[in-house]
Amino acid sequence: MAEPKTQPTGASVSAYLDALTDERLRNDCHRLVQMMTRVTGAPPVLWGTSIVGFDAYRYTYASGTRGDWPVIGFAPRARDLTLYLMDGFEQRADTLARLGRHTHSKSCLHVKSLADVDLGVLEAMLADSVRVMRARHPTGAAATDRLATRTTHPPARATPANASARKAATRKLAPKKVANTAAAKQAAPPQRTARPAVSKPSTAHVTTQPAPAGRKRARSP
């Protein structure tokens, strides 16, 4: 079964956010890191190349596909800040009315700037989303453990000792390969040398000349 494309990484969140060229966007992102850390008690983790996530839960689709995803998170986009509240907004009409300027879809909240929203209302909404998600997915701690394993224990790379061992093994195998090649040449049957073809005289254009007229063969007495 294929893994989801967006996976947690061990990349530095601070370095990623500090590299943002828009100063207002960069400052808003750092404020969101502080806010989401407070409501989750979890450190920020960079998922994929642009999503800053906090905590994690295990989901399972009807198709059987499984994966891990942040309980809450955000991503700086070209036009706005996208905040991820995975339980959605169906039960939050009153809170959204008090939030300030924003747009939203099923589980994404879009704001141009944190200056456009009430930060107290936003933090309360984030905290409530975390509470709901942890109640729905009580195995979230297990997902967090898997997340820590992925980000702190990357796949082992070949060490110089392993490389030396591979080279030594190659050197040991090389003489056998040469010997096998020589034996193969000795076992091969000798090739026959083609004899040059002998051309035969052609008789296609040979004609018989008739005897000269007027001569008669002398009869013997």
C-alpha cells in the first residue's frame, strides 16, 4: 500500500520560516508556532516541504489507506496563511463570525494576516479543534511515537567500513571470474576454417562446330 506523499521530515522549522522573504508573513508564522505549541504541547515539525504540523493522529480511509497527519498545522502560501483544523468548521459558525476577515473550506482556514483576526478567538478555536481530534483519535500518542521515530532516526547510510568490505569482496571474486573465463575458452569447440570455393568451368556457352563441307572421310581399303 502506497504511503502518503506528505511525510514528516527532520528539517528545521525555524530555518524554513526564517527563509521567507515577506517580513509580515514570516512574523505571522513565528506567532502561529508559539500559539500552536501552547494548545498542543507538541513541537513543530515540517511535513513535506511547506506544512508546519503539531502532534499527529492516525487516519484510515474507507478504501483501507492509512497514514499519519498533524492534529493542527499551518502553511505559508503565496496569497495567504492556510491553517489546518482537521475536524472542520460545521460546528463553529458562531466562532467564525467573531474571528474577523477570513475564508474557509472543509478543513482549511485562510487569512491574509493575523492582524485581520482576533487572536484570542483564533487560539480558542485551535484549542477546541485539538480537543475534538484527540477525542476522535485516542491512538494519537502512537502516531506521535511513529513521527518521532521518522524524524529522529533517518535510514542508515553505508559506512566506510561497509564500503571497504564490499571492495574486498569484489577483489576476492575477481580471480574466479578470470579463471572461469579461461576455462570457458578451453571448453569451447574449435572453430572450423572455411575452405575457399573451387570454381568449375562453365559449359553454358560451349557449341559444337560442324565439319567443313565438301570433305569426305576416306574409307579404309
